[in-house]
Amino acid sequence: MANHLRFVGRTVMVQNGNVEAAYGVLNRILAQDGVADAVRRSRYYEKPCRARRRRAFEACRRVYCAEMSRRIAFVARSSRQDPWLGC
């Protein structure tokens, strides 16, 4: 069932014969899922040591981006008290 839901999530309907817009939407969906990168990577052989380095880099980047987005959300929250009331 999971594969079916992924297929449905990647289905794009063409409206009013506008194939170019539907193609752009499909490309954006596939880019978000990482399908284009996986196809590009699998075009050539990747050595196991390079694959490990790439996966470690991607994991570090995910952790870094999650932490930075958490910090930005904390600083930019709207319910924060003003630290300089008299200024």
C-alpha cells in the first residue's frame, strides 16, 4: 500500500491541456523526493568509501539544518517578550 500512496503522490493531472505546467509540477515533486538526484547518482559507479562519505555528509547536513531551523523558529517566535522594554 505504501508504494501505491507514493505513486498517487507523484501523479499530476494536466488541466486545460497545459502540459508544460504539469511537467514543471512533476519535476518539482520528483526533486523534493530526491528521485532526480538518485538517478543522476546511479548513472555512474560510486565507490563504497565515497558513498559512505556522501551519506555521512547528508546526515550531518540534515542535523545542522534541523537545528538551525529550530533556533530560527525560537528566535522568531511571536510570543517572545521584548527584552528591552524601555528603549
